[in-house]
Amino acid sequence: MVKYKLQIERSLCIGCGNCTFACPEYWEMAEDGFSHLKGSIKVGDNEEREVEDPGCNREAEEQCPVSCIHVFEIE
Ligand code: SF4
């Protein structure tokens, strides 16, 4: 079954907020002014989580001006 990995390269985030408007179910602004992926784990400087349905995360990925949100298909 196809699953999806969501990832943010947090060191690249400029804190514009686009992802939180496009996909508030998954994205919120953290206290440091940059985006946080809800329910994620930290992997180095990144945050990641797996989901069965990417849902609005495709919109978040498309609307991020610095392309630091990624939606990968995994097995
Ligand atoms: S859209 Fe991209 S740059 Fe803007 S807050 Fe979200 S992750 Fe950061």
C-alpha cells in the first residue's frame, strides 16, 4: 500500500505562513517563527511524518516559495 512521507527542511523556511493557510490541518507556525509539521518527529534539522493520504499537503508543497516542503511516495 502506498504511503506518503511529509518532510520540511526547516533550515530553509522563511516563515511566510503559506503552508499554514493552505493546509492548517498539518501545518502551524512555531514559537520560533517558522513552520512546524504537526505530529512530526525531528530528523536532524528536518521534521517528518508518514500519512496514508497526502491531502492538502500537496497544496502546502506547491505554495511554499522556497520549496522546503516535500511529499514523497513510499511503500
Ligand atoms: S510555506 Fe514554506 S517558507 Fe512558508 S512558512 Fe511554510 S514551510 Fe516556511
